[in-house]
Amino acid sequence: MDAIEFINGYSDYISQLEKVVKPEYLPVIKELKALDPHNIISPEHYLNSEAEAMGVVFKLFLKKLKNYQQGE
């Protein structure tokens, strides 16, 4: 999966994540939706599968969640 495929699927990955997180974490999802996926991976970045692409989004979610919880 190249960077363009990741960028095109980014909103779908966020939607999948949004369906399974607790409601109190929706502000973190909102932050992820506001991000430009072009700034997440570089054009020469290659992902081996859609599962790896989802993993990138999930890691980003966990990082932002940690920051969100520390800010409370």
C-alpha cells in the first residue's frame, strides 16, 4: 500500500476506530479527523497491508489519547 492509498483510506480508518472507542474519547477522534493525512506519512512511505495502515492510525490515536489524559 503506497502513501496515496493510505491517504485515501484515512477517513475510513478513523471511522472504524470511532465505532469502537468509548464516548469520552471522541475528542481524540475529533483531533485525528482534523489532521491532514499527508502530514502523517511521507510520499515514499510504503505499508505492507491495510492492517499496517490501521496500525499507524491506532498508534497515533494512542499517542494522542495519552496526551489527552495527561491534560485532564
